[in-house]
Amino acid sequence: MERRKDNKGRVLKEGESQRKDGSYQYRYSDRSGKRHYIYSVDLKDLRSRETSIQKARTLYGLSLIHISE
């Protein structure tokens, strides 16, 4: 299976995608199934924000479900 890549050839992780305007988005669902989106112009910034979501998940017991395409 071929991995998804952005327009610069970088491999995108599960839940990440690149928008038509060149910015990035991270998409996930909470425990109730509601989808949430995080947007960033920079992939590095987006991934640091993803990490903070994952930390909140472990600290506060939030259940997040990644949505892959």
C-alpha cells in the first residue's frame, strides 16, 4: 500500500492531509463520534499540536479515534 504524501514528498501520518491551498489538517473523532479538525500552515506545527492532543488524551482520559482516508 502506498503511503499518502504531501506536495513536497513528505509522508503524512494517519489523520493528516494537505488541503488545496497548501495548508495541513489533522482530523480526529472524540468518544461520541464528533469530528474535530486542526489546521496549520506548517506540518511541523501541526504535528506538535497533534502531540498535545495525544497528551491531553492520556492525562484526562479522553477517547479519540483517528480517521484515516
